[in-house]
Amino acid sequence: MNAGPDGFAELLERARVAGAALGELLELFRAHLTRKAEALLAGRIPTRADAADAVQQTFLEAHAAFPRFAGHSEGEFAGWLDAILQNNVAGLIRDHTQVKKRAVGRERSIDSPPTAAPAAPLPGPLTSPSQRAMRAEDVERLVRALAALPDDQREAVRLRHLEGWPLTAIAERLDRTLAATAGLIKRGMQALRGALRKDDADKEEPGG
């Protein structure tokens, strides 16, 4: 975050007018968000890659919800991103805990009679805040990146990060285990991150 007040204000205005500068604006906060995600995840999820995934999830949702951001200062924007990040980190920890508990449950079932698992809660209507806030101009590059994913990854990412479905409901919808569903989401987010970075690099090239 070293653009300075004037530089930040200019980027924010450009992002609001055309949306093209939003990626550049978000990149100013990548290092800050990565450090924060690593601190929040420390000792709770073993892989460092999850911090990068949490940041990319935050960027994904920020692209979708940006038209709702009403602040003007760098501090307001940072606080808005921090709130999205904290929610995503909480989701990663919750998903990790669900997968771990399910694995422990399978181990215990060897020595105990099987019992019927409670049905996963039905997902709510497909009208999450992120989806309602989506604007074609702001998420055009995101839509292209999503469309390029394999069908199962695209559906898993869409349900988790645009619709807000719980991991258990997605696993039931896709007829997969929790671990397999979490893997789909993780690989999908990694592919999205790579596609968006490539898109940013292409735009920086002359004539791009």
C-alpha cells in the first residue's frame, strides 16, 4: 500500500468509472492481506498455500461486491477488504474442521455401528450479497476465468464463493466426499488466481 493518498484516490476513481483499474487497486493490498491471512491461519491450517487462497477469494468477492463499496479513503477500503478476508479465513478454517471431523468419524465407524448422518441444510436462495452486487463490467474478467475451469471445479467455486453454500451442501450436490469437494474448490481457486494474474500481465504489455 504505497500509492499515497493521491494515487489511491485516482485509482479508486478510475475503478469506479470504468472498472479497469480495480485489479491494480487490489494488488496494492495483496501483501497486507497475505500477512493478515497468515496470522489468522497460523496453527489452525497446516498449508501456507491457504493464505494465498484466502487472499484470492477476497479479491474474487471484492470484484463482485465493489459497486457496493461507498468509502473514499484508503483506510476504509483496507477495512472493507479486511472484513471480507476475515470471513473467508473463517470459512477455510470451518471447512478444514469439517473435513477433519469427517475423517475422524470414518475412523471411529470401524469400531461402532453405522448411524445415519443428519441431512445437510438446504442452501438458501441463490441471492447472496456478492451475487446481487455483481456488475458485468466489474467481473467480466472473472467470468472469463470461471468459464475456462473444468465443469466440476467451476461449479464448486461458484457455489462456495459466489453463492455462499456450505461445504457439506456442495459435497452433497456434487455427490463427492468433503475432502474431494474441498480439493475441487482449492484447485479451482488456484487456477483462477493464475488466470487473473495472466490477464493482468497481458494488460501491462504494450498493445495488450
